[in-house]
Amino acid sequence: QDLFPLSACLCCDFLFPLGAMAAVCEVTPAAVSARGVAFEVDIKNPQGAEVMTPVRARLEREASSTRPLPRLLSSSGDAATQGCRESPQKEGIAARARARNEKKQAITQRARRDYEELLDSKRTALERDLERAMQNRQTALVDKSAKAGKRFEEVKAKVGDVQ
């Protein structure tokens, strides 16, 4: 005996396992077309749909009232509009995340401030060095022009003595 009988798909030409569902469900073709076959599978007992359980009665009573039905899953926008508070665990996580973000922001601002101070100190040191270089250049030019003037006067005096 085969535990998982295979059934052929008429529209796709391949085999697929029906598994344990094959023993419970009775498959009857509902329509046949050029593209394939549609099946209806009765899973629930029709008599079970008419039974009024306490949960079903409560849900139908709440659905017929004017207030909205309770929601198990809601978006964060719904909670903000209804004034609902988040769970304490979420609030704690959010508070810790805010604290971490503030610390990171403070560290970033301090790093930027230190970087700007470093740039300012380099800029002033460079300006000071350029000013010193300009003064040294001026001093060297004055010394060279004084020596050149003195040498010119000496040469001029020798030329005057020779003539």
C-alpha cells in the first residue's frame, strides 16, 4: 500500500501527492474546460456551520452593535489616533533607542566640533607660517639688494678710478 497516493493533474501533465487529505476528502469535478478541470472539495460538515457557539454568538452580537470590532493586529497609526498606549516593553525599547541615539548624536557633534577646531588650528598655523615666510623673503631681498647696491658702488668707483 502506498501512504501518499499520486494523482495526475489534467491541465499540467504531472503527478502530485495528495497525502492524508485523499482519504478524507471526496474530489468531484465541477467543471471541465479546454484549459483544465476545476474541483470542489467539501472540507467542512454543512451541519457545523449552523451550530451557534458562545464565541460565535458574542462575535455576532458585537458585530451588530455600533462600536467597531476589536482588532488583534493594528498599525501604529491606529494606536496614535485612538490614544492607545504602547506596551511597556515597547516603550522601554523605544526609550533605550532614544537614549542611544542621543548619545550617538552627542558623539557626532563632539567629533564635528573637534574636527572644526583642528581645521582652525591648522589654518592659523599655516597663515602664521606663510607670514613668517613672507617676512624672511622680504629680509632676504633687502639683504641681497643692499649687497648688490654696495657691489655696484664698488664697481662704479673702480671704473671711475681706471678712467
